[in-house]
Amino acid sequence: MSILLQAILPVSALLVLGYLIKRFALPDVGSWKALEWLSYFVFAPAILATSIMETDLAGAPVLEMGSVLVIVSLGVVALILITGKFLRISRSRLSSMTQGGIRFNVFIGLTIASVGFGSTGVAVFAIAAAILAPFVNLVAVATLTVLNPDAAGFWARRLAKEVFANPLIAGCAIGIALNLLNIDLPDALAVSVNLLAAPALACGTIVAGAGIVLTFDFKESLAILFTVAVKLLVLPVAAVLLARTMGLHGLEVTMIALVCALPTGPGTYMLAMRMGGDAKLMASITGVQTLVSAATIPLILTLVQ
């Protein structure tokens, strides 16, 4: 109940706030794109870097955490592709379902980690996100390329942008480097970075709420329901079981569960649209997952503890 009260309800409130502001007060798409850009390229990297930089990473089970996240993500991709082939789901729709099964919204995760588990929770979550983000981006781009061959020739550039130029990954890398090298930022720079980190949680979550889409066709219902169940229940439960089997415990297991239980991020829509996926289905999956995750995340975190 404490996680529900401390983290999930505030996050849900911000999501609803973002949705209402977008629909009734600020419908201008350009304004939201600007706020999303600031959250993604400035605020989030700042909080990731500062959180990791200030946390003791000695002995962090990075290899074990990475193994768990990669194995369960590959398992989910295999499950979605096999199910899609058995049910004869179209390739464009299947590629969007694959994205919806493994990608995650880092802003919601950061907010829950910060409010529910403090700066140490943010740091451990950042490590999990830094491991998982480049891998799922790579898998998503590769899957879209294979299932939608018209995107061939574009995939390499997109892959480089999605993985190697990802500002969230860059923020984690900077924080890890400063931590391991035991480098302290000059006071003026440290204050500036902390000020940039402050809006990350609220802005990112409000932007996620603004992107919620609730309209979809009845034909999409089964695909949405399946993808929601796989992403929000199957993936995190499998990750927790494997993590415990590999000897992980405490906050590491909790943050693995959290990063796997997060809904799909808004960037999936743009990737689906540009690489031949079913963009409409992708938007519906993202919106439904975001709403349903308000109930499934506390359930998953309760099972972990």
C-alpha cells in the first residue's frame, strides 16, 4: 500500500493532468513537442547523470542485471512473433506489437523510483534502464526492418540514432564515468545540473499523459489486450523469477521488476510511422498500457517485496 500511495497515485495524477491539459487547455501540438524535447534531451539525462554520480556503484551486479533483462526481453519477442505467426497477424501490426512488448517509458519509471525509493532507487533504476534501453531499441529497429522490408536501407541510420545517440544512455554513461573516476563537478556546474534535473520527473510524466490515445477499433482489441498482458505482467514476472534464480535480491530485483513493468514509451509511435509499422495500433497500445500500468505496477512491486 505504501508504494501505491507514495508513488503510483502521484504518477497517475500527473498522467491524468497531462491528458486533461492537452485536451482542454493546451491542444497545440508544437508546444508539447517542445516540452517533450526538453524532457528527453535535457531534464532526463541530467537526473540520470546526477543520480548515478552520487551513488556508490561498487559491487553493483551489472552483469547479472543485464543478463536477466536481455534474456526475458528476447523471450517476450519470441513469444510475440510465434503467436503472431500462429494467428496470421499482419507484419506491420506484429512489428508494433513487438515494440509494445519490450520498450518502456523511462519518465514514469524515474518518477516512481524517485518518489518510492529515493536517490538510490533512481540510481539502480538508471543502471537497469541504461542496460535495457539500447538493447530494446536495437531489437525494435531490427524487427521493424525484417517485418517491413520497405524500410531496408534506412535501418542502419535509425539504429545509430536510437542507440548510440540516445540522450538517456548518454546521461547514464556520463554519470557512471564521473562515479567510477571519482570526479566532483565544480560547484557552479553541479548546481546548474541539479536545477536541470529538477523538472525531469514532473515534465516527463505530464508529457506522457498528454500522449495517451484512448480510441481504437474493435479489430485491434485482441492485439492490444495480448500486448498489454505480455508487457505489464508476463515480462516483469519472468524477470523477477529469473533475477532471484541468479541470486539477485533487494533493490536490484525491485528495479528490474519496475523497468520491465513500465508501459511502452511515446517514441514507439514515431518509429512505427517511419519504418512501416502499424502506427495507429502502436498509439493505442501505448495509451492502454499507460492507463493499465497504474494498477499492474503496484501489483508487481508488491509481489517483489
